Amino acid sequence: MSPSEHFKSFTFDSIATFYHFASQCPEEEVVRSLELRTEMKKCAHRNGEEPRIVYALDTIRHTVGSILANKSAVERWIFWSYPLISAHCSKGIETKGTVAYNVTFFLHDEYQNKGIGALIYRLEEKLFREIGVQEIQMAATLAGKFVWPRKFQFKLFCDDYGLIEHQYRDWCGENATNYVPIWDVNSYPKKFLDRINQLRLYKELN
């Protein structure tokens, strides 16, 4: 199956309609600020290129006209064939599948912690399942390092556990805290995660 066949339901109109519903903003605003393109992306740690669909939403507006987000509010990459972290971590095999990579999500400070992001994330996951995405991947930063694992059941890339655990052991020593090995990203204290630049996370969609 070719990328064009696989993504035949993933169209400009379907994305615009989705974010119109998710953000409750005037449809013309979504369409005006939505960019959808197909391109080739270098696959990390592998030779060759991978076809992907990229969509970016510059502005999210509320019905009353308030700008909830701008400056690249949303950017997502959808890969038709990309290495699956879940297969690598759970089965030790290298295989590819359809992957959605969460690049950017931004809300102005005054609209954060109001459930807007959670609503959009849940609806996005439904959208991804509908188009056949097998896994969501991201490099979580800031509050996302804490929120994604706890609220949305994302897991830490297994290859990163050793480094994160080493940093956690050092952090415990610096803060006079008894070090106990942790094997679940949800168990790391928020104060520790705040000092980590980013976490590579993934979620398998069954």
C-alpha cells in the first residue's frame, strides 16, 4: 500500500473539520491558518528517507474571538512507515509502522491548565486511531514531561532509562534523598523531571 493510499482519508478538509470541533473556533480561521503538505523526512539513525504528511495550525481561536494559541500552535508529522518504539522496547525487534509524531502544541499562559490541551489531545488520539496510526511519539518538554505519562499513559523510550536513572541517582544525592531505583516514568518526582531537558515518549495505539 502506498502512502497516498494509506492516507487517502487524511485530507485538508478532514483536519480543518477536526480542529474546528476541537478548538470551537470559526472554521474559516482554521482553514486560513492550516498548512498541510507531504514531504520526505530523514529517518533518525537510518539511511534513506521516509514519506510523511505534515500539518501545522498557526492559530487556535475560541468562538468569542480570543486567541488561545498562535506562533505554530500545533504541528504534527504523520509517517506511513517509521520505526516503532513499542516493538523495540517490548519485543526487542526492529519494525516499522504508521507513526504520529507530536512536534508542537502551544497555548498562551492564561489558557493553560484549563483542560483545553487535554481535550485536544484526546480528540487527536481518536483521529489518529481512525486513520490507522499505530503509535504516537514525541520529545516532551516543560510540563509535558509530567503530564503526558500521568494523564495519557505515555511511556519512556526504554533506551533512555539508563541515562535518566543515572541523573535521578545524582539528583537524590544532591537533595539528601534516599535513592531507590525507579522503573516507571510516572514515579519520578516532578522536581526531578523539571531539571531534565526532555523525555522521549511513546504510546502504542491498539
